[in-house]
Amino acid sequence: MNKLFLVLWLLSAVSCSGNNDKSDAYGNFEATEIIISAEAGGKLLRCDAEEGQTLEENAIVGFIDTTQLALKREQLLASQQSIRSKSANILAQIEVVQEQRNVALIEKERLEKLFKENAATQKQLDDVNGQVNVLEKQIASIETQNAAVLSDIRSLDSQIRQINDQIQKSIVINPVKGTVLTKFAEPFEVIGFGKPLYKIADLSTMFLRVYVSGDQLPKVMLGEKVEVFIDHDKTENLKLEGEISWISSKAEFTPKIIQTKQERVNMVYAVKIRVANNGSLKIGMPGEINFKRP
């Protein structure tokens, strides 16, 4: 009985060690996934993102109802037009008073010459000076009124720009080229700001996250080329080329799904391998690597 147990244990060890000797590290493929969310609230009138569909960068994917925003913008534009008319009237008043001041200044200059020749009285000169001062104060007062009106116009300008920005953000624009992984919203749903619409990822480049032991870590370098293997059929693996793009700065416990060629170790370091996707790589697919060393 003991001999039979020993034989079975040796067979199991040989089988496991033979599998682990094939590669230096094991893991699963992942991609940079981006969740596209609504930047405005309202009824979703259109959403063309479908799972498995490839979307181009800056493609228009959908629209959110902007009726209320458009009506509010029309109201603000009407108010702004009314205030601009008020400002135009104030500017016309300023021009009239400025013309009166110009006439008064000419009269003042004439009286000053006459006063030097004793042909005008002091009272006449004082009266014209007082008239000029009054007109200048009127101009300053009217300009103050116009400044308040211009401030209202600027405030409305800011509100209109804000409405225009909200209307622009009601158009769902795809930010990156990629494949739609999951769709979260359908047309005619009423959605709020920040509601996830769909998840997208660029699958042209995938990342194989593997785990290496502390003994392997000193030999792992950023930018290093490695051999990447994926299951191809029952008899062989498909070999691809990858590049180490990231090495974790801290250790973590070995995930249960990971097997290394040595016995399982307690602490390992995560490493990402960038791999060009020829169409055979999928998110979550297992993979393994060999370091290209003599």
C-alpha cells in the first residue's frame, strides 16, 4: 500500500513539475477598460454603442434630450438683448451730455479770454465753470449706471456659455478607439449626471498580468522582451512577443489561480507584459511567459 502511494505521488510530482518547467510565470490577460458616463441628465434619445462593436475615436454615439436647456438659453438670450438695448440708450445719453459739456468748455474758454480783457464778469465765468462740473458729474453718474448694466450682460454671457456647454455635453462622444465590452443604458431611459452608459477598451494591445517570486524579481527589467504563450490547441501553444511595461513596487500574497515553476511562494510581485493583439487574445484568457535569457 505504501509503495502504491509513493508511485502515485511521484507520478503527480513529475506531471506538475513538467508543466511548471515550461514557463517562468503565469497569469491572465487584461485591457485598459474605460467606463463612459453621461455628462448631462435627461432622456437618452439615442445610444448606438453595442457590445462587441468597434467605435472610432470622437465618434458620436448618442444624444440626451436638450429641450429644457434650449428653452432656458432662449430666455437668457432674450434677457440679454433687452439689457443690451438699455445699455445702448445709456450710451446715447452719455453722448448727449458729452456734447453739452464740449459746448460748455468752448464757452468757458471764450469767457476766460474775455475775462482777461475785462470784457466778462467773474459771475459769468463761475456760472460756466459750474455748468461744466455739473455735466461731468452727470456723465460719471450715467457711466456708473452703464457699468452695472454691462455687468448684467457679462453675467448673462456666462450663463449662456454654461448652457451651451451643457448642450454640448448632452452629445455622447466616444473618447477613444476601442471595442464596446458592456452596455449599461438603452434609448429612452431617463438618466442622471454620471450614469454609466457603456464600457470600452482598446483590444489592439493587451496586458498579461503575471506574478514573479522575489528570487525572479532582480532579473525582471522594464522594456525587456519576453516570450508569451497562450493555449492554441491540445498539443501546442501559440507563441507571441511581449514587453515588460510595469513592475509592482510592493509584494502581495500569491493569487490562488497562479502557478509558478517552483512551489507556490507566499509573496510575489505583479508584472504587466504588453502584447500586441493579433485577434486571438481575450480579456481573462490565461497566458504564460518565458524570459529571453541564455
